[in-house]
Amino acid sequence: MEPLDADSYRQLWINEKDYKMNEEYVGYLADAGAVRTSTCAPYLTGWIPLKGQHFITTESSNVLLCNSLFGACGNPEGIEASFWAAICGRTPKYGRHVAENRIGTSRVYVDCPINTHTEWELLGYVVGSIAPKSSVPVLIGSFDDLDLDKFKHFSAPLAVVSDIDMCHVLGITPEAPTLEAAFGSMAAADASPSFHIVQRDIDEARAKFCSPASGKVGSVNLGCPHYSIYEIKDAAMALKGKKVAPWVHLHIWTTYSVKAQADRCGFTKLIEAAGGNLLAGSCPCYVFEYPETKEKLIGERLGVVFDSIKLSYCMPPCYDKSINTYFGEPMKCLAAALDGFWR
């Protein structure tokens, strides 16, 4: 990730000096052979480690997704460790690089329907809240329509509210075709602690991240983790022929490569025609650090809207407690952008 969108930094009220400083530092990385993906979701750009391959990444949700959904092997590492691994071509063999550390350690029974992007977000938070520290939970339930985008939204809150860096989904993720495979033996599966998640847990989590009162909004933010082309398409179609309320700043975040694809598909034009912005390479966590950007986005002290638990969890400390924070489904967030009001 970068601290700004290098192609649209002026739209974010970021000055030329900060832009040039960022380009200078990114240039050092490019000179060393790095590829500029600038995303929390590099699998959207083609960076996809296969089952059994070892990887290094600095993004917590990406570690969890690659360990779990791809069956690749990695640990949460810092920037320094990632550079060392890139230079040496090696990394210490510990943690999830070791096969015996990848087996399930607890059973999580999901006894309620989990289908939408937002429900997977909420499930990630609930699992992170109840699963034992440093565990490898095995999710057991009906998840017939799970896909990459939904698992992406599950991984982000789970990685933020816990130290979990791997989980299995029974019958779906590559290392958990059966309970026996997930735990190494049926005896281990039967002996593991078990937890049950019901609809009330999901509803209580939703209430935790969304202000209960309706209110006027000024900033609507989608795309944490970065949106895929399909999510951008859905947003563009929802905005087609409509107008965002004049006082609302609608920001939808993605990768540079997916943004280029959206440009070619005409989705960017639809979003911009409605008064929104499709941005790349960064996210609200970074751009809110710029005083002028922050003032423009929340200076009127209107509500802030996210479709992401990660942002709803991390961002409120960045602004005054009197400002309402709203969390909900992407379409509800877009409706708030159009109306200028959260209902």
C-alpha cells in the first residue's frame, strides 16, 4: 500500500511535495527490482502463491487468506523481514511454514446463514472474538457460495481483532477436505474445543460497528480490502444515472491494475458521472493522515460510512467521538451516499 493515489492525489487534497516524496521512495524499490502493486489484496493483481509454496507478505489479511484459501505457507511478517526475504530468497522455517503447525486446533460451528459480503465480514469479527489465541479454527457450516471476494472480507476483520493467521473451512479450503485431514486425526478433532456461532452473535457484531441513530453523512468509503472488478461493477451499476448528494465524498478503493480494467469497462465513468471517485493504491487509513484531506472529509462533522469492519474498527479513533460511524452492506452505503443520509 502507498499513502496516496499517485494518479489522483489532487482529488484527495494531497500536495505536490508529498506526492513527489512518495514517488522518490517508490523509485528506490523499483530500482531494487520490486513491482509496484500497491495493494492490501495482491491476489487481485496475479500474486497468488500455490498450495505448499512459501510466501512473505506484510498484510495481515493477505497472510490469513493465502494460508487458508490457497494452502500456501507464510507468517505475519513486518516490512523489514519481507525485504530480507526478498534479498536472500529465504525465510526462517517456523510457524505456518511447518506442516504440523497448520492443523486445526478448534471447531467453530456456524449455525446461521452466512451468504453476503457483509455477513462474511461479521463472521470474521465474531470468529476472531471467540477463537482461542494463536489457534487454527476450523469453520463448520453451509458455505456453498463462498468465493474469493467473500473470503477476502472474512479475512480482514479476523486478522484485525485477533492474532489468527490461518483457518480452515471444512470441505472448501485445500487442507480441510474432511475433519480428519483438517485436524490430523479424528481423535484430535473430537478432543478440540468447540464453539457455536448463532444469528444473535452476528446481529450483536453489526450493532457494535454501526451508530444506532440515523444521521446526515459526509464521507462514504468502500473497498477495504481493495475491491475486485466485480465489486466495482456492482457499485457502478447501482450508481448509473444517479447523483451522489453534493456534500458527500464517495471514495471506492481498488488496485491500480483493477482500476485500469474498470476504466476500460466504463465503470469508472459511471462512478465519476454520479459524483464518486474510484481510487487506487491506498485507503482511508492512510489518506486520513493528511490534515487537509481529513479536514475536507470530516470537517463538517457529518457521519462517516464504511462497508468494512476493519475500517469501522480502526478509523473512529482518528476523529472526534461525536461523529457517527456507520457500517453496512455496500448497497446501503451507496444509498447513503446518494441520499446524504444514513437511515
